[in-house]
Amino acid sequence: MSLLNHPILEQSFAVIDREIGEHNFSPAEYAIVRRVIHTTADFEFATLIRFSPGAIENAIASLQRRVPIITDVGMVKQGVAGMVSKTFGTPLIAAVEEAPVPLPGKTRTETGLMQCFELFPDAIFAIGNAPTALLALCAELPKAPVQPALVIGVPVGFISVLESKAALANTPVPQIRIEGRKGGSPVAAAIVNALLILAWEAYES
Amino acid sequence: MSLLNHPILEQSFAVIDREIGEHNFSPAEYAIVRRVIHTTADFEFATLIRFSPGAIENAIASLQRRVPIITDVGMVKQGVAGMVSKTFGTPLIAAVEEAPVPLPGKTRTETGLMQCFELFPDAIFAIGNAPTALLALCAELPKAPVQPALVIGVPVGFISVLESKAALANTPVPQIRIEGRKGGSPVAAAIVNALLILAWEAYES
């Protein structure tokens, strides 16, 4: 139980604990899974989530060093801003807001994300919406000397989403993914918020 | 096909059209359903959504009169701000941001929403997160001389969510609901955005 959570949230977690059944998640993984289920009321996420080995530990250490958090869109930023301000006050940037005008043939989110990756290659990248941004990031990773602390690859939808998640799975970058078409801004925000709590409570204690 | 939509969005809609199968939605209802499925990649929403008779027509007429849009939380506001600015430039308020301090025994969102309802009783209310806010609004409706143009009741989660949706269903207010535990900020935003497009395209033509 975390003081960073509202009592109603802890009640919701108790319902999820009762209903989720057997699982093999580590405590830290389960803290993330539970928050994702809370934000979607969709238990299918427990079967769709993937953690690369060491991803959570790496993210926690990086959050404690206050690396920036880069989101693809404003809704993800909005969804984590409250927890960021209650914990590390980490720099928080929505990529799409960095690119009022897209580069030719690219989306604004993709353009903004590549700008952010150039400035903050070791950041935590949380992609809840824009598969174009995730694809562009994955294409850049093999050439980049510095790798992100974590890539959260959970875009939602019907076009390029599966491809973008497959591209991420094929990189060695520390990552948390949702397989399939599901995902979205609240899922990305839930993962970041759960990591912030894990990092903050380890840091404070 | 709408000029307000990105080409990738129209491609996603084509996939949904192919996969959704037989349904009895009116064209306006389907425009909303399709956008909700797009934002969640979850076809179950087609079976969970409820429209009260005349709700869409009433909302369209109200948006054309530029009634304010009140959201419960910042993520819903963030999710509709772009479409609002491309269409009517409607006043847009996130209730929680109006209440830095909650009233005793109430949540901030509930406190802010009741303030907004006092100021703008005929607004469109989009509740994607906070069942407490939806419950408080439903308790107020029978006493209020002026009724909202529309209540979008789609909070997500495990505590008070079913109760809040049942309370809304028991009022005669024009409403769009998601039955069950599912819903969320992107669902609320998708419904508002679909309504804005319907209202704007009828207005412009």
C-alpha cells in the first residue's frame, strides 16, 4: 500500500487482487500490471504485457537519477504529470508538442520524438498512441551510441501498431510492451506511474 | 470521410468497418462507436454502449450553440482540445482543475464538477474517470431547473463505477453510457470528438 495512492485506488487494487487469479509476475511486475488493469478494467492486459529482463530495475535506477520522461502525446504527459510532481519532479516532455510542423512525409509525433531522442537519448520513452513514433525510434536505435533507459511500447490501434511493437521486440533496448492492438495513453501513463512509485518508495526508504 | 480526420485514422476506420460485422447503429451512432473502438482496439465497446433517444441530436444542436464542454479530468480535456480548436472553439473546462482543494468528504473532481454544474448547467458533461463526480451530478439533476445538454457517463474501474452508471441510467437526462466496468478518458474523448465532427460537418455544409 502506497501513500502516493488515493484510498479508492487501493480498494480497486484489492478487487483486482481477488479476481486476477494465479500468475507468475514478480512483485514489481505485478505493481505495473495491476495499475494497467485498474486504468482499463481489462484483465486481458495481464496476458498481453511483456517485460524485457532487467527493464524495471533499469527504469527505477534511471528515474532515481531523474532522466527525462518523453511521452508521444499530451494525454500521456497529462496522465503522469501529477505523479511526477509528487515524486521526482522529473523533466516531462510530450514529443508532439515539440514539433508544431512535421518534417516532410512524417507525423508531428514522429518528428517531435526524433528531436527528443537527439536531445535526451537516455530518457524513458512512453509511447501510448503513435506507432509512427515507435517505428522511427526503433529504426534509430541501432545507430545510436546511447540507448534509452526504457521504451514503453503500447500504442493502440489498427494501422502499423503490430509492426511497431514487433520492431521494438526485435531491439535489445530495455522495454515494456503490450502485444496486439491494445494499449493507449492511460496504459502508458499507468506503467510510468507505477514505475515512479516503485522508484520513489525505494528512494525514500 | 472527414477532412478533420488524419488519413491514418480513415484507414483504421476501414479496418473496423470490415471487422465489426452486422449491427443496428444509426450512422451517427456508428460514427461514435467506431471512434471508441479505434481509441481502444476493443470491439466489446460496440455491445456496451448505450444512447438515450435523441441524445446525439440534442448534443449536436448544443455544440452548434457552443455550450461549454465540462470534463472530469485533465486527460479527457487534453484528448478533445485539438478537435475543439479545429471546430467550434467551445469553452472547455476540466472540473478537477477548478477545485484545488476538495470540499470535506468529497473528491476534488466531484467538488469541481458541482461547481461547474452550478455555473453551466446546460453544458455537455464528459465523465471518463471519476464515478464520484458522476454520482454527485446524478444526485443533483432531479433538483436542477436546467438540465445538461448531454452526460457522457463512461468512468472506468472497480469501485462505484457500476453504481454511477446505474444512477445515470435512472435519470431522464440525454446520455451516452458504457455499461460495465470499462470506459476511460480516451473513450470519453472519442465520444466528444465524434460529436464535434458530426456537429461541425452539419454546421459547415
